[in-house]
Amino acid sequence: MSAVLSVSSLGKRYGDLQALADVGFEVCAGELVAVVGPNGAGKTTLLSIVAGIQPPSSGSVSRSPREVGWAPQQPALYSKLSVAENLELFAHLEKVSDPRAAVARMLDQTGLTARAGEAVGRLSGGNRQRVNVALGLIADPPVLALDEPTASLDPGQRERLWQFIASLARAGTAVLFSTHNVSEAQRHADRVLVLADGRLLFDGPPRSLLLEAGEDERGDLERALVRFLAMRAPQDVSA
Amino acid sequence: MIWLLRKDLLILRRSRLLVALLVFYPIAIALLIGFAISRSPSRPRVAIVDETPAGETIQVGGQRVEVSQYARQLFSQVQSVGVSSRAQAVEEVKSADVLAAVVIPADIAARISSGTAQGQLEVIYNGDALEQSLVQSQIGSALAQANLGFSEQLQRAAAKAIDGLLRGGNLGSLGAPSDLIGLEQIPAVLQRVLAHVPAGSDRAALERVASFADFAAQNLSVSKKVLSTVGQPIRVHSTLLHGRRTPLNTFAVVVAVSVSLMFVCVLLAAGGVALEREERALGRLIRGLVSREALLVEKGMLAAGCSFVLALAMLAGVGAFVSLDWSRAGLWVVALAFGALSFGALGVAIGALAREVRAASLLAFLMSLPLAFLALVPSGSVSHGFYEVIGAVSFLFPFKAALQALDAAVNGAAPSIGGSLAHLAGLCVIFGALARFGLRRAD
């Protein structure tokens, strides 16, 4: 399968702090890739550079920002506007050829058609996050970047959102998401990228990470990640 | 950018309380400032106790001036409250029904008529330091005005008595016989008598008397002018060095409109930019959908447009009540447009740096209000050094330049409008650059 997104030697520096160092990977169409790692590992920085929110200090991303759908951790929506108005605004800003059709499609995909006229500020956290993701998809991008998409959702809302994301992946969208919830990565991701101190320590299927950490294939990925970081991080950091 | 503008107008339309506050609050503040500037201080409410007997007069030469005329002069300078006794006056002052009380003592006429003592009034007041200062100043001014008016009446009486001495006639009022010769007539009469008097010691003596009478008549007529000079030794003549005189009420209109323009524009622009961050939409927008510069221009233009319309409507509305030169309306538009754009740039800079709507609004408010007051501080009212500091601060922000531009546009006041417009344009560029710097990061 050919890569729809290539990230090469990405680096980001904030003053003396090296937030990302020499990060490179590829994502294929329809692939769900999870970015995991401890706090301050550089997950959000990586996703925001891929989405074009901030420029890298070094390295490159193969896609322009307009080709990457973006859904930040906190929904980026206008709370005074309705669901449909938010979608319509970004459809126009994204210069979608048929904005009304795109809005109808996204309302249908997110299951929010009945609430299209409701102000976003009155929606539940789960529905707001669905609109947030829908805004990222309004221009039908080949790649979708999601920063902690389920962070503020209850289990039911999380499950519905994952079903929605899975349907996008099945339709061919490459999904790159960050998460603190490693079990979600184990359940939904085809591949896992492990970041620590801005460095990419692992790139492979969750099963491989389990094996690398000395766990059983059906073991707990969270425990495996902790063990993996304990094994790898010191030598990598010192390197 | 059109869709962004459409979105902002939609949000504004749905934020009715905010819009109402943005419109009515600055108008209320502006009207209060304008009212305070244009309205002359009200006459102080003063209790007056006239203890002089009814019909008491002061005698000046053969003329009599009623003491009650002095009381009338005093009444015209204050909002008088008639009280019958000093004790009642003290009560009125204590209860704060009046700012002060003035007691005209019974012996005032006798003291003035004596020619050896001044008349004396008693002023009673209380209150805190500020109030005392205000009362002393207002009462002092009122008494000075009353004294001046009364002094003119005494001068007129004295002048009439001098005229009687010079021209003669019926001077019964001076205790003299009727049809008395005037001092001016004596030299001519003596000349006629001298024509029949042979040379000798009597003639020489008569010639000396004639010379004295001539000299005395001339100098006594000069004494009337001296009396007027003593009564009001210094008159004030005002000269305006440059520009033309701005009537206080039209200047108040300019201040009111400038304040409204500033508040609406700065608050709207600051809030608009900060809202993009607060809604976390900024990151989504600047990733290729809208450039940072376009976003700032849109917010600034929206705020400038709204405040321009409001300010122009205010100016036109007030113009129905205050005489404005409508032939200068083109200049009003130019001055308001430059002012609005400059305030818009200041607003977006505040919004970009503050990051939250509440912080941006608070910062905009905290900056705008003192700037407005600083710009209105007159040059002579504070020390030179402090005024220089105020001038430097005012120079760095658009309010004073906008005020001067609008004053020049509406009233033709100095300095000329061109310099103020150039100043506003410069500030617009500087604050625009500051806003762009504040927006360099999307988070």
C-alpha cells in the first residue's frame, strides 16, 4: 500500500527545548496510526506540525495543511453558531466545490442531521467532538489528524466516535491520532508510534510493541509501553 | 474573508447583550463626559441673611445707594435661599441644605458710609476638604462679582456728586444752597469780574483764585476716570494665538463622539481577535484557510466599520441639537475613518496579545478610559514635567490624535487635520505590526 503521508526528519525547537528530534514515518490510506507516549513526549507538537498549525524547525511533511484534516483536542468550534453554520463556514473557507452537499454529507456521517440547527454551545461534549472531527473532514482530506479525540468523552461517546473514525478509515482516509489511552490504541490502531522526549522510539503494530516489551501478544499494551519506555528511553536519551 | 466577516456579524447579532453594552455604555460615558465638559458650574446654593434695616442706605457724597442693592447683586451670583437669622443660616449649612451662608451685618452701611472702615460680611460653611475648597472658591467668586457690581453703583453715585460740583446747579443734597455755581463756571465768571478790576493786589489775588478754579475743575473731571480705575484696576482682554475658538459645546460633542468611537472599536476588535483563540478556531483558520494578516484586517475593519457608523450617527444626531458646520461633513467622515482604523488596529493588538475575551475586554477598557482622560488634561493644570509625560503617553495611542483630527474636522480647530491623520495612520501601522506579532502562535 502506498503512503499518503510522509514525515521526514521532523524537528521542533522552542528556545533551548528540543520538542521533536528527527521524527520520520509514513501513513498509508485507510490506516489508523496511534501516537502514544508520556506527557511532554511531543505528541501534540507532532500532530500540530502535520496539520500545519505550526512550522517545523527542521524536516518536512509531504502534505500541505489543506490536505490534512485537523481536529484538535479541545473542539475548535464557534459556540454561537449552529452545527450546520459551523460546517458551512469551513466548507466555504476550505473552498469545497459544493458546500451545501458537503455539509449534508458530514451531518449524515456524524449522525447530527437532526441537530443541525442547534447552537454548538448547547451540544454535549461528545456531539461537539463529532462536529470537531466533521470540520476536519469537510474538505474530504486524504489524511485526518486527531489530537486526543476521546479525551473528554464518556465511554458511550468514545465508542460511537471510534465507530465513526473506523468507518472513515474503511473509506480510505488515513487517520493519525494521539492518545493517552493506550488501550484505545491497542483496540483501534493498525500501528503505534511511541514518542518520548521528542524522539520516535517505536513504529509498528501494537502486537510488535507487546513482543518487544516481553509481553504476550494478548497482553496489556499499557503495561508493555511502560516497560518499553523503561527499557529504551534512558539509552535513547543518553544517545 | 467575506465568510469570516459574515460569521462575525452572525455572532454579533446573536450576542445582543454584548452589542447593547457596546453601543449604550460608551454613549452613556461619552454623554456624561460631554455634559461635564460643556456645562458651566451650577450656581452654589447659599443662604443669605440680610440683617440691615429695610431701606438702609449708604451715602456717597449727596447720593444714596440702598444696601438691598448689594444683596440683589449677591443673589444674582448664587442660588439664594432667604433665611431670617444667623442661627437659621447655621442650621441650613449644618444640614447641608445649602453650601454656605452669607450674613450681611446690620452695621455694614454705617461702616461703608464712614469712609474709614470697610464693610464686612460673614461667610459660614462646613464639609470636607474638597467641599470646603469648592465652596470657598465659588463663594469667593460670587462675592467678588457682587462687590464689583456694587462698587460700580457706588462709583456712579460718586461720579454724579463730582458732576454736581463741577457743573453747579441745585446741590441741596450736599447741604449747599440751591443754584450754586459749578467749579467749571468760576474761571469765566472771574474773568468777567477781572475786566473791571484795576491792577493791584486785589486783581492779583482774584487771578490766583481763577487759576486755581480752572486747575481744580480740570483735575476733578479726571477723578471720575480714576474712580473707575480704582474700582476695577485690571480688565482682561483675551487673545487667541492660533486656530479658531472652539465653542465648548461643540468640543464636548467631539469628545463624546471620540470616546464612543474608541470604546466600541477597541472593545469589538480586541474581543473579536481574542474570541478566535478562546473558541480555539484560530489554529484551524490559519492553517492555510485565512492568513494571519487577513484575519487581523477583517477584525479591525469590522470593528472600525461598526464604530464608524455609530460615531457618524452620533455626530449627525447631536448635530440636530448643537450648531455644527455641515459643510465640513466630508472632513468628519475622513477624521472618523482614520480614527476608527487606528482604534481598530489598537484593538486587534490588544486581542492578539491578551488571548482571552475577558482579559482582552478588561485590558481594552483599562487602557481606553485613562487614555481618554489623559488626552483631556489641559496644559496648565499640571506641572510641566508631568504634562510632558502625559503628552508622550497620549502620543503613543490614537485617542488624542483622533480627538484632534475630529476637532479640526468639526470645528476647524488647530492643529491642522493633516498632521493628526498622518499620526493616526502611523499608529495604525505600528499597532497592526504589534497585532501580527501577538498572533505569531496559534495556541
